[in-house]
Amino acid sequence: MVKARILPLLAALIAPMAGVAADEPATMALTLKDHRFDPGEPAAPAGKPIVIEVTNLDPTPAEFESKQLRVEKVVPAGGRISVRVRALTPGRYRFYDDYHESTAEGFLVVK
């Protein structure tokens, strides 16, 4: 009788944990050097939140920006930032360094 009551309770506690792995963000790394992103077209999975880690190896600050991703964040010279992006549908999403837009541009490819 006690087991009959404990098993449903245990199942109710464990079930939400099963969805935690599915909501874990995909992490991708970008490097900014000589005012260029590497990789220039990183890939990410559709339908999952994404964490973009941007490392600026240049001696000047950069501004990681994307209107499509709704992001605008300064990356200090020699610094690193993390940007969390909502789950996206498949497509190409432009990002750039607002301070050096003519050379520092890339596209997040979501598949």
C-alpha cells in the first residue's frame, strides 16, 4: 500500500527533471581577432536556447550586435562575454561588431 502511494509521487518528482536536458542551451564559441569573427558562420540547433561566448582578442573593444537576435553587448578589449539567445527557427541570423561593421560580420546558421 505504501509503495502504491510512493511510486506516483516519485514519478511526479522525476518527470520535470527529464525535460531539463531538453532545455539545456546549446553553447557556441566565437572569437574576434583583427576585427573578424571566427567562425564566420557558426551552426546551432533549431528549437533550443543558445549561449554565444564571444572572446575579443583585439586590443580595442567591440560591440557584438544583431537586430535579428535582439542582442547588443560590448566586448572589452581582450575580454569575453556570454550572450543568451532564445530558441530559434531554422535560418541565417546576421551578427556584427557595430564598431567595425565593414569587416566584422557573421551569420548564425540555425538548422
